[in-house]
Amino acid sequence: MFEILNAGQIASLVSIIAVAFVMVGGTVAPTIMEGKIAVKAIEGISRQPDAAGTIRMSMIIGMALTETTNIYSLLIALILIFANPLLGRFFVGG
């Protein structure tokens, strides 16, 4: 009924599960933080309309830095899917 998995299949399965955790953790937290950045910027602009340009520029820089977490998590996920260094250890030599 159930087939016993070899080491390569287990490594693939663990990699896929790791990709799922990386993508969830790497996208949910930065998205929440970007929302908080936007809310604080809007509150700051509403309190000081004269400083709107400075606040807007700071908001854009903050969001760009926060967005790098999403990009890095995508990069790690793509490496784990397509260029996983662990899989070569199990599939070499059959």
C-alpha cells in the first residue's frame, strides 16, 4: 500500500516542504510590515502635510527595503526547487 522512500525522495520531499515554509514566512511578515509602513506614513502626512515629500520618500525607501525579504525568500525557494545542493548527494551514483 505504501512505498518506502529512498534518501533522494525524502530529500526532495523535505525540500518541497521547506520551500512552502520559506515562501509563507518570507511573504506574510513583509506584507504585514509594508501595510504598517503605509499606515504610519499616511498618519504622518495627515499630521504634517508640509513634510509629505520627505515622508513619502522615507516610506518608499522603507517599503523597498522590506520588499527585499520577499525577493530573497523567492530566491531561496527557487534554489531549493531547481538547484538544490542536497539532491546531488543522493542521486549521484544511482
